[in-house]
Amino acid sequence: GPQDAATEDLVHTLRDDVLPGAGVEVHVGGVTATSIDSTENTAERLPLLIGGVVLLSMVLLLVSFRSIVIPITAALMNLLSVAAAYGVVALVLEGGWAGQLIGIDTETPMPAFIPVLVFAVLFGLSMDYEVFLISRMREAWTRTGDNARAIVEGLAGTGRVITAAAAIMVAVFAAFIPSPEVFLKVIGVGMAAAILVDATVVRMLLVPAVMHLLGRANWWLPSWLERRLPQLHVEGRPEVYLADVDGAGRAAGEPELTAAR
């Protein structure tokens, strides 16, 4: 069939070995050839897509959490979850024991759109969980100045929310697995496994462990960059504490407002 590995090998053999020596211009078409061309074009541009999305997300996290370290660790953790998804997808498409568990008995080429779709959906979900977790940690850090306490309060305040949201998404994607369509099976098992790993191993274990090791460096931002970044608060205007209010009743750093005449 068009999705068999033998058909893909035949297309490559015709293009690379048989047709170049025929002395005539011949093009190989069909579903398999089109899929191969699409896959190669996607593979060339996928690094640009991943790099652009990661860079943009890091800039937004930098502005939101006012930290150099948080965007870097968040991007690395999210890419770790994406790598887990790609690994599961590659494993089931090989047609071995993992593929047989979901009804893929033979080696099957990967559809070109699956890496793009998996990255887009999973990176967005991972970033969503990361913002939930880090925003609560930053609130505690701003209030207490204690990194260890901020980590504990962040986990306690968001752990159930992240776990429940991830459980819903795992159930949704797991429902794709019984489908007779190979690409739905692959998307379902890859996304379900990756979200499960992200919500348990990554968010609940790796992120807190890394932040604990980094300590106060998590919240470091050069003063020159602090002055140039716009003010953007994930949870709206930050709380004002008594220690930050001057004698005139204004928060520290808040400009004095005068009525226009």
C-alpha cells in the first residue's frame, strides 16, 4: 500500500538508481512520492518553526516573569516533552512490539504533518502548564523572597490543577488510539504519552528540582534589562504590601498622578 515501507523504498530506488540512467526525463508521482516530497520539505523547515516558536515564547516569559533563567529552563523542559512524543511516535511506527499494541504490525512511514502538529499542540500545552506553575511560584517569591518556599507553594497551589488538566487531555488523545487510521493512532499514543510524562515527571519532578538547585538565580535579571522591559503581569496588577507603600500612600515606584486643569 501507499504507507508501506517497501513502497517508499521503491520510490527512492526509482529516483536514485533507475531513472537517472534511463536517458529520459521521468517523474515519479503518486501518493507515496507526494508524501516523501512533503516529508522532506517539512523536515527542512521544521527546525525553523521550532526555533521561532521557542524564541518567541522565551521573550514572552522574560517579559512576564522578569527573569533570564526561567525562560531558558521552561524552553528546555518543553522541548524535553516534545522529544518524548517524537520518541513514542517513532517507536510505534517501527511496527515492533510497541506498534503491535495499537494495531501497527509493519514498519510505517511517518506522515509529514505529524511532527508539526505534535510540536504545535504539545508545546502549547506544556507552556500552559509551565505558566500555571511558575506564576504561582513567582507570587510566593515576590511575597517572601524565599525560593524554597516559593517552589513548595507553587506546587501545592497548582499541582492538582495541572494533573487534572493533563488527565483530561490524556483521555482525549487516548480515544484516538482505537481508530483504524494510522495517523490518528500515532497522534493519540504520542500525545497521550507525552502529556502524561510532562505533567508528572517534568512539571512535578524536574522543574522543581532544577529550580531548587538554581536557588535565587531563578529570578535574576540584569538591572539594565529590568529598566528596559515593559511591565506585564500574568495575574494582573501585583499586590501591594505595606512595606512597599510610602508615606503618601503610593506603592514604591508608582508615579504620582496629578489632576489635569
